[in-house]
Amino acid sequence: MRELLVSLLRSEPAQGQRTKGTSVFWILSGTASGLLLMGWLLPWFVNAYSAGVGYSAQDVTVSPPTGVGTVLIYILAVTMVVLVVSPLAEVLVPRLRGRRFGRTADRIRLIAALAGLALTAVIWLLVSVIQEEPLFGSMGPGTFTDSAVWLTMYGYALAALVYGARPWVVGRQTLAFGVAVLPFGLFLPLMFHQAPDFLLWAAGSLAIYMLLALGLNVVVGFAGLLDLGYAAFFAIGAYACASFASPIHSIHLPLWVLIFVGAAIASTFGAILGAPTLRLRGDYLAIVTLGFGEIIPDLATNNVFNLTGGPNGISGIDQPKWGFLDFGASPRWYYWSLLLVSIAVVVLFRNIERSRVGRAWVALREDEVAAASTGINTTTTKLLAFAIGASVSGLAGAFYGSLVSIVSPDDFSFSVSIAVLSIIVLGGIGNIVGVILGSFILTFVIFWVLPNMNQWSTTLSQTVHVPALANIDFTSYTYIIYGIALILMMLLRPGGLLPSRARRIELESTVEGESLAAVQGVA
Amino acid sequence: MSEQSGTPAAPPASFGGADRSGSAMLVDQSGLGSRQARKGGVVSTVGPIFRAANGWVSRYFASLLVIMIVLAIALTGVQHGASLMGEQIKNALVLGAIYALVAIGYTMVYGIIELINFAHGDVFTASGFYAVFIASVLHLDSLATGSFGGLLLALAIVFPLSMLAAGITGVVIEFVAYRRLRDAPRLAPLITAIGVSFLIEGILLVFEGPDNVTTHQASWINGQAFAIGGVSIGYTDLFVVGMALLLMFALGTFVRRTRLGKAMRSTAQDRTAALLCGININRTISATFFIGSALAAAAAIIYSINYGVLKWNIGFHLGIIAFTAAVLGGIGNIVGAGVGGFLIGMIYVFGGSIFGGEWSESLIFAVLVLILTFRPVGLFGVEVTTRA
């Protein structure tokens, strides 16, 4: 146990990580231009999104940055960002490591980050005091307009803080941090302004899916055990939260206790499920976990022991309120908490991946007999993977229950397990950064592109006078998208978009061990 | 003491192709070993007990299961009377026939390429919709409900056509999604199979809508054939079970007697050796998929004739249940899949009548977990006679 805790908290550098050389110039200028472009495109994004999910244009109006001062602030923000994302360059460009981007650079970045924060505060004050139309356009701290500017300011100030504090927090986990934090930064200004709740919802569900994917990645990616019933642990966490923080049993525990309760219960179930299946081979394990994943929602539907509220589920789940932190008033506090939890989970999993336990998982995944013969306790190692993977799912479940305030068995169907699996397959099995990327892509497609396609096709049908277009419900294409994503990724890029190196070698074993493949499985 | 003590050591050769590589062992040998017993006090006492129980349960699994089913039937008879019991036995047989046909598809594919073809259940659904489509395009409904000769003609049209279409679907799935991954790590084709399953479900959802679809075939075969002690046996029931048995018999003969059947058996045993003997592996595997999917199509027509509804996602749960049947009978074993299908039908129906219908599926999944935990080689274990 102690060893596990230590391995969670102590970071070890990746061994022999090789990356392709890319010009630092391209990275920096690419980032800068991307951010600039995004600043102007984001208002369109927000508007289109609101249209897609059924908000009328009056509810949300976002305009691109206007006014000389605004543009200046924006360029300043981008410069700051470029300074801050230099750790990304450091990771991507190995020959720069330890030279220009060394420890001194870390200190410079921290100073830059703090200065950026201070600067942000000053500008924020200035804008709220001056409010001059020609200088700042329509921008003001209390409005949602010109969010792009604030977005970059706040978002990357936070990123800068994390980067700057990096050497003191963890070792070399820059890229994971970058990917974990940067996109969150996109949503960050929404916390301060009158962001429409649906965006916060989207960010919240994104974070929950990300947590789920990170947890499943431990089981499938690190330990190589295909778990098709992962939604069951999600359900367990959510129902734990619902049972202990709702009128149904008249128990009201605070959320921060419940996320640990949910995680603990889920990991216990993970170990319970893991124990009898330890001897099973991969595909049998998959089908057993699938069965388990179907039983748990069934138990909830059938209202076993009158605990779960039957098919209607449990409603009226408490939303925490600590002083001004009123979770019920706006999802923004969930978003904040989820952001912190996600960062913590990324750090912990990154650590455990490179720890003794993580290496044991990899060994187990590659060859179980060989792993056992080198002294790895396969039983505890497998159970640990199940338990740790399940615990994050339970934690996400507790958040989910509290966020949506109602849980019902339908929320935890097989398609949730497959959605999470698609995320990690898409992003890169076994690679934390890839998994984060995958969760962004897939939730973007499912929660943004598909709802918008309905809107777009309606508009298009009016333009080209094809009424059939308007009737297509693109949200029902979700299954097709999961299916195609799984098939295409496995056929064309089995390692995922960002493959982990070990995994890539394993999945493309025909390249690596041609003769071996020829001997083992001809045709 | 070996952790395998109870399990009758199944020689790998008794499983289709299971001995091709070390990683393909059905049960890995490094699980609940003595290492675990060394670890802590609690485990060291639980471990041996578990192993002993495991060995005992494993050895008498078949008898235990049959005893439980008989008890469940008797209990139903005592609780609800003999006529309902008879009715339920009839239902179980009808359901079991469908499961058996679908299970054969799973077991054949697993036997030959060691892949759980998750898409099989959805091929079932899709072929049900093929049949509905064929019937509506050719206006078979009026033909089938008109006269007895017309009914036979309609069945003779809809069965081969749907089975052909389903078989082609199966072959296409294998060609597109599985063939290239045949030598890839096991996880890859498994994930692709799930992808295909979701793809088919998604396509059906888009084209057939999220609600139940009524199949007019429900009215094709009507009427009561005879009654045994208050249980009315309809022509439909006779047709369903008879057709299933006929197809299984035909398949058994095919696998045993024909050249292609022989090729399938040898490919399942050892793909490399089969290749060396000049067997066209790709064609054999395609044929396996064709036959499995065609049987699923037959099951789907039987299903829609009997129950009268189809839905885009029925194949998913039905597929898992049928897979349970295949595992119960010993995966890779065609006769086992047939028997397993009927047993699972019994468990489904009588479990439902004892615990309540809403628990039927959970019960099946629990049975699946129990089989895989205690007796992963299936009921017949070593005494496997016919394989494909």
C-alpha cells in the first residue's frame, strides 16, 4: 500500500523518450497564429454552438475583439502564451532540452506567469473603470462579449502558473500538463463572465468523460485488460453519490466526501469483479466485464433492496453550497472542481505509469508468463489496475450525480462504456496525452458537431430547397461515429492519434518481429 | 497444489486452434496461485477454500446446472400449476432454438479465428430487417397469409434470400474488419468487432428508427396444431423448433461430411498446418462467416415470425445471451452451442418466472460470469466430439 502511495506521488522521468525533431520556430509561430485565429473564431464557435443546442441568438451574443486597446491586450496575451508554451517546445524539440529551456527558463516562466496574472488583474480593473468605447470596444468585465480576449488572458495565465510552478510540483510532465490544462483554459474566462450554462455543462461533461477515459486507460492501456463494462463503475459512483446526498435515504453528505466514497466503493467493486476474472484471457475478460456492465444498470432498474429508485432513478441530489461557492447556482464551480481533479488525476497517473507498478502493468500486458517469472505478483498487479481504474470512474460518477442532480439507469448503458473506449482508442491506448486529446475530439464531435449538423442541414435545406435535409437527425449518428472511429483507428492507426511508443510496437508487431509473426500465425 | 487441480485439464488440442501460440491458452496458469496465499492472512485461508470450491463446482458444473434447471421447472410447476409450466417449457424451447442458432455463429467463428464476433448479434438484427424488406418488396405478406401453399412458397423465398444477404454481410464484415487484423494482437480485432457492432446498430437506428418495428411475418404461421394437457402448441412453435433443429442437423452434416467442412475443422485445429495441406484459409474463414451469419438470419426470421417485432438494438443483448450459450456448450463446439442454446433458453424463461422477468437478463449474465469463473471450458469440457 505504502509503495503504491509513494509511486503515485513520486514522479520519475520517462526512460529513453525519443521525439521527432521539429523546428522550435514552427511550434512557436504555429501556436501564436493558432491562438490569434482562435481569438477571432471563438465567438463564431460560441454562437454556432448555442444555435446548435437550441439557444436563441438573443441569449448569447459574442463578437470578435474590437477597439484598439482590446487588440493590443489580445496581442499581449498571445505573446505571453507563446512564452508560456515554450515548455511544449522543449518537450517536442529534444535538442533544446536542458539548454535554453532549462531551469532558468522555468524561473523566468514563473515570473512571467505571475506578471501575467498581475497584468490581467490590472487590465481587468482598468477596463472596468475606464470603459471607453473607442479604446476597448464593447468589452467589459461583466459581459460575455469579447470573450476571446479574456479567454486567452485568463486561460493562459493559469497555464503559465502551472507551467511556472512545474519544477516544484512534478518532474518532467510538461506535455501532459500542457494538453490537460490548455484546452481547459479555453473555457476558463467563461467562469468569470456571464457564460451560458450550456457551455459550462459541455465543459463539465467533457471533464467527466476525460476522467472516465483516464481511468479506463489504466485498465486497457497500461494493464492491457479489455474492460467493456466500465460504465458500471461510473454508475456505482453516481449511485453512491445519489444515495448519500439526496432525500431518498435522508442522508446528506458533502460532495468532497462523496467523491472519495464513490471512488472507494467503485474500486472495491473493481477488485471484486477482477478477482474471479483474473485467470481469464483477454477476450473472455471483455465479455465478463460486459456482462457485469449490464448487470449493474439492471440492478438499478429493478430497484434492488429499494436502494436505487427503479427506472426513474434518484432525483434531487444535493448540490453543495459553501458560502459563495454555490454549486447549484451555476455549473462553473463543478467545472472548477473537475479541472482541479483532472489535473490531479493526470499527475498521479503519469507518476504511476512510470513507477514500479506501472512497469509491472506493462510487463503483464506484454507477456503475462514472463512477467510472473520475473517476480511480478500478477494477482495484485491486475487487481490494482482494476481497482485504480474503477476508482476514477467512481469519482467521476459522484461528480456526475451531483452535477446533473438526477441519476437513472439509462445514463450508464453499454454505449457509455463504448464511448469511453472509443475515446482511448481514438486518442492513443496507453498514452495519457492521447487519451486527453481523444476525449476532446470525441466530446467535441458528439456534443458540438452533431447537434450543430442538425442546424446546418436545416439551413442548407432552406437554401438549396431540399426538405429532406432538414429531417435528418444527426445526433442519431452517434453510434455510427463510435463504430467507424473504432474500426478505422484499429485498421489504419492502431496506436491511436498519439500512440504510446510501447503500445505502437505491440500493436504493429508484424513490423517489429516479422519472423516471429510468420512462425506464429501464418495467414 | 496447482490452481488447476479441479479443472479437468483440457488438452489445448480439443479447442479449435487453441494451441497455436502460448498466449492463446484459454486459462492462464499464473492466476490464483500459491503466491497469493503467501501474501496475507486472510487470503491464505480464503485461497484454498476458494480453490477447493472452484474445483468441486467446476467438476460437477453440468450436473449442478441441470439440477438447478429441473428444480426451477419443478418450482414453477408447484407455484403456478402444470399448465403454465408446460407453457413455459414451450417458450423456453422456442427461445432456446433462436439462441442455439445464433450461438452456433459465435462458436464457429471463435473456433476458427478465436475472435468474439461482437457484431454477430447485430447481424442477427440486420438480417431480420432484410427479411422484412424482402417480404415487403416481393409482397410476400398476402401470399403467405392466403393459403398453405402460398405460405410455404413465401417461406421458401424469404429464408434463402435473407440468409444469402446475411451471409454476404458476414463475409463483408470479415473481409473489411477482421481479415487484416488476423495477425494483430488480440485486442485489435476485438475492438474492431465492437466497432462493427456499433456501426450496424447505428445504421439500423438511422434507417429503422428508435422504436419497435412490427414485422408482419408474425401473422404468417397461425393456428393451434394440438394441445398437450392444456398447453396449446401452435404451428409457429413447431415450425420454430423444427426449423432450428433441421438447420443444426444440416450444419452438422455439412461440417462432418463435406470437403469444406473438413477444411473448416482442420483450419480450426491448426491454421498453419491447414495452410501447409493446401487449404485456402481465407476462403474457409469466409465460408465460416457466411454460414454463421446465414444461421443468424434464419434465427432472425424465426424470431420475427414468433414475436412479431424487431428493434434496432435487440441483437446486442440477444447476442450476449447467445454467446453465453456458446460458452456454456464449450466454445468452438457446434453441438455444445446447440445444447447450450436450449439450456440458456430454459434458464432465461424459468429464471424469469421465479425471480421475475426483469431479472432474466441479469441472471444470464451472472451465469456467464459463473461459467467463465468456474468452468471456462464449457459443459462438455474434454469430451468435445465435433468441432468447427
